[in-house]
Amino acid sequence: MDGVFINKRFIMIALFCIVSTTVHGQGTRVGFYATTCPKAESIVKSTVQSHLNSDPTLAAGLLRMHFHDCFVRGCDASVLVTGSATERTAFANLELRGFEVIDDAKTQLEAACPGVVSCADILALAARDSVVLSGGLSWQVPTGRKDGRVSQASDVNNLPAPTDSVDVQKQKFAAKGLNTQDLVTLVGGHTIGTTACQFFSNRLYNFTGNGPDPSIDPSFVPQLQALCPQNRGGSNRVPLDTGSQLKFDTSYYANLRNGRGILESDEALWNDASTKMFVQRYLGLRGLLGLSFSVEFGNSMVKMGNIGVKTGADGEIRKICSAFN
């Protein structure tokens, strides 16, 4: 136990140093609300915890929502806005979940510190808290984002897709300033959550014109086919991390190694040399330099959380997260 404690403390100290240097000059900083709304982070965390106590699957929803927000116009809470032809109405965002958690936190924060905490920061904090409450390590979230004033469904056109090759995934992440390790790390968020059969059932029956996708473990195919019957059941949901869908751990990567990745884009990470090396490191395979997935996930989330950040006069602090002021 002593060894575990020391290692965790070392990891958190190392993470603090990395995060502190990563965010320098990015327009956000750790502790942004220390004087203006000192209970901001604790209010968000308690709100997230309350909702997860009722429905732990919301953790994956909040994490995914932050990802979808940052990849479109930057991390500016534009994905939260309701209305005709907003980002929220785009096909890729129709299954996003957890909006009520953000709205609840915003209501409490407006009561405690009116007009101070942005919806973009609430979303970034809620994503972190969702990971921690699912068993992952914590990280310090730089705050100070403003909320965007634009939300258009037409901008939701370059999110990573379930059939993307590794090369396409790398291009999409690179366009946001994220490298190959960030890609493998952030996609590891699939360790919690589910997906609908419609997004991968093509792999189960006639993928190559001669049966299921050969990259799937043959013994796993019948199980998936039972969950996703051919030509029906497209809305049925399947865990992205079989056997561990509510726990933030490395079993997602073990499933990739074992031919049990659900999405074509996920399994491809094991079959491409440039991404496989990071999967192997997170699994501690072949004597490679070990990387702690939880620590690296926090680092990559900080990088992603600074995509297209709006500060100062570039944005606003919404009174209601679902509507511009």
C-alpha cells in the first residue's frame, strides 16, 4: 500500500508540473476562479456526482460532449446552444447526453457567483469530474474560457468518424494541434460508454463481401451479432469497452489487442504501427517504456481543452448555457 501511495503522489506531482507548463500563455490558467468564485469547481463536482449517482452512464456523455465541443469552433460551449440549425442539431451530436447536468451546475453557479463562470469551463470541469468519478486520476483543469456567440450545424463536419482510417484520424487530430499520442490517448475515453449498432454493424455480416470483419476475434462475432441482429436493431447500444463500460481503465486497450474493439476506427489503432506502439505502452507490453494512461489522458485533455479558447472580448459569460445572451 505504501508503494502505491508514493507512486500516485509522484504521478500527481509530475502531472501538476506538466499541466502548469502546458497551459502557459494559452489564455487559461489553473485556479482562474480562486477569488471570483472560489467554490466553482466544488459546485460542478458535486453536481456531476449527484447526477452520476442516479445514472453513471452520464459520465461518458459528458466526456464526449466536451470532445465534440472542442473539435468544432474550439472549446466555447457552442455545442450546448439550442435552436434551429445549431451544432446540437447536427447528426453527429444527436446522441449527446448530459445537457441537464451542465444546466444544473450553471443554475447553482449563477446563484453563488452571478455572471462569473462560463459554460465552457463548466463543461471542461464536468468532463474531468466524470473521469475521476469513474475511477480515473484527476488533473488540474485550466479555466478562464469565454462562451462563444456562434453555433452552426454546418460547422460540424470534421469530427472523427467510426469508419475513419488511422491516417484520417491523425489528420483530424493534427488539424487541432493534437499528435498521434494524443489521438490514441483521447480515444481511450471509449473505456466508458456505449455506441449504437448502426455505427459498426457493417463489420458483423458482409464487411469484405465474404463475412465479418476479419480483424474481429471470431469468438466475439456471435455475441455482437446477438446484440445487433442483421437489418434491424440499429439503435441497440453496445459497450465500447466490453466488460468494463463504467470503469475508467486500460481494458479498452486490452480489447483492441484481443480483436474486440467495437468501432472500426478503434480496432484500427491496434493494426497500425504508429498507433499500436502507444496502445502497447499503455498495456505495458514488450518491455516498452511504460506510460500511465490516466496521467497521459489528463495531459491530452488539457491540450484539447485549449483548442480555440475564447477569452476577453472574444466571447461572453452566458446566463443560460443553452442560449446566447
